[in-house]
Amino acid sequence: MELPRGLGRLTYCSNIHPGEDWPAVRHLLAERVPAVKARLAPERAMGIGLRLGADAAVALDDASARGELIEVLRTHDLEVFTLNGFPYGPFHGTPVKAEVYQPDWRTDERLAYTDRLADLLATLLPAGGFGTVSTVPGTFKPLAAGHEAAMAARMVDHVAHLVELRARTGRTVALALEPEPCCFLETIAEAIDFFERHLFADAAVARLAERSGLTRGEARDALPRHLGLCYDVCHAAVEWEDPAASFDALAAAGVPVLKLQLSAALRLDRVSPEGRAALAAFDEPTYLHQVVARTGDGRLRRDVDLPEALARGAVADGEAWRVHFHVPIFIDTIPPFATTQDFLRAVLARHRARPIAPHLEVETYTFDVLPAALRGVPVEDAVARELRWVLGELTR
């Protein structure tokens, strides 16, 4: 979508539409995405944030399939400048929960998958173009202990792949780690610490120089060119981040925000029996819905999934909850709840005044698991409304 000059590129993520293998992805690019485009940009090109799981990515190694992808994008006047490389396996229609992080950056499978996505994205970018691939925040937090250095090493090896890709194609691809509640990287402070101690440290510079043939100075410059964050606004709101302070801290640490995922969460300013009963409608079996509670003394308490938080019963009454359930960003209240739309407004106001990231992506992937009362319009209409809402915020 067209944004005012200097505010980057706006799109939405195709993970909103189910599609795991290449035929399913081809169908959504030929049918579902053009239906959104017809509502928003019928006479001009539109960007799409493409989600490709491992099955589709492997299929697109085939030159014929890749040619089909390029042709369907051309036919429907679609442009791909960012990929969602977070969910490796199935993402719709089956319980995902914590398996969404697997395989993670503890494994060579994650590295190979991400290398493959970068290669594909480079073929889709224009000459001299820049693209981003968002990825899991290392691993699920209970699995992280003792693996920090190994995860960082694989990420640096991926950067070596991106350096070679840039030299060979003239196109720049960058990897964006996406902090998420209850993951290895869940807060901005944790992300900054990981970048400073591992990804941008002297050992990472030396490893990249060894694997890429760059000098130490060139390797130091290459790391922040090819590594940064995907700042999911829903995740940050659930973690009770201060948006201005977090962006200032990232800038001071030299950690680039490569992608803003525009999303909103459920918000309960004061938990009550009524609120707990109403939340049961959002307790669905597909995705994790982490809850971060602020207790009366100001501490944060985390539950990995909504059932665990609800099981606390009346003990939780009076707390303030943020629930990781992506809700349409144009909604500010879902009685008896609010949403974190105000947090998203603050992020967009900051971006409007001081651009944060080159790529902005709406990512409300939960339309098919929302309570029935929130599913009254076709998904394509809802996505178009979300994008128009963002445009309104950025052109105030």
C-alpha cells in the first residue's frame, strides 16, 4: 500500500489465509489476495507479506513451481518484499500451540529453511531491492537453557548466506527475530541483551568473517544490515512494554527494527468473574494465548496459555491482563474487554513522526478462530478495513 514518503511499505501477511503446500499458496495468491487488492488497490500494484511453510518452500525449489509463483504475482500485480518464516509447519486447522516454534534455531532444519526462504525472496525482489524474513525468537523459553550460543551461531551462519546472496544477486535480505511472550526472546530488554552478548559481539564478527571472507570491519557492518527485530505490536503490548522507551533503547543499542507487525491483543484492565467467564469464548485449541498479568503490587505474572490463567479463578480478580489473542486492529472494545489498540496507535504515531521500520505488516491471523460474534464479515473485507485503518493513522 502507498504510504507517505519515508514511512516504508505497508502490506498484510498471507498467514491470514490457510495454505500449507504450494497448490494452496498458489490458490490464495490467485483468489484470496486479489480479493483484498480489489477492495484497496484495484488499479495499482499491491505488496503482500507471503507466509511460506517448509512444504511450500521446498516445492518452490523446483524451477517450474517458482516460475508459476512469479507468473501468478505478475498476473495479479502483486509484489513480495517480506516473508513470514516463523511457522515452519502447519498453521491453520490443527492444534499448533508451542509446536509453532519447532524446529527452532537450536536445529539445522531451521537454518536450512531460512536460507531457502532468503534465496526465494531474492528472486522476487527487484534489482537492488531489500527484503525481510521474520523468524522465531530463538526457541520456546523452557527449551532455551544452554543453547544461546548455538542459536546465535546458526543465525550468524545465516548472515554469511545472506552476504553471499547479496554479492551474487545485488539484492539485500535481512532476518528479523520476532520476540513473543514466553519465548527465549520475549521482551525488548532480552532481545537487546542477546544482540549485544551474542549476535553483534566480537565472537559473532569473527565467525562471520571466517565464513564469508569479509574483513572484520566488513563483517561488523554486515551484521546489523542483515540482522534485526520484527516488532510485533500485539506481543509488545502483552509484555507491557513502553513503546517509546523500547524504540529508544533499540536505537541506542544499534539493533534495527526491520519489520513492524501491526496487531492488537485483548486487554482486561481489571479481571472480574464476568471477564473470566467471557474469556472462555477465546479459549480455543489451535494457538497459544499467553497471558501477562500485572498484579496489585506492579509485578508481572506470566501464564503460557489462557486455560492456565483462567484456572487461577477468583485469585486473579483485580489484576490487569493482556492476552495474546490477535484481534482486528480497528476494534478498540470487545465488551467486557478492551483491546490494545491504543498501544498500536502510539506505535504508529511514533512511526509517523520518526520512522521505525521499512516494512509494516498487518497480521491478524486468527480470523477463523475468533468467537462467532466477531466473524460477521468476509475475511477480505476485514483485512481491507484493517489496512484502511492503518492508512488513516499514518496520514493524520
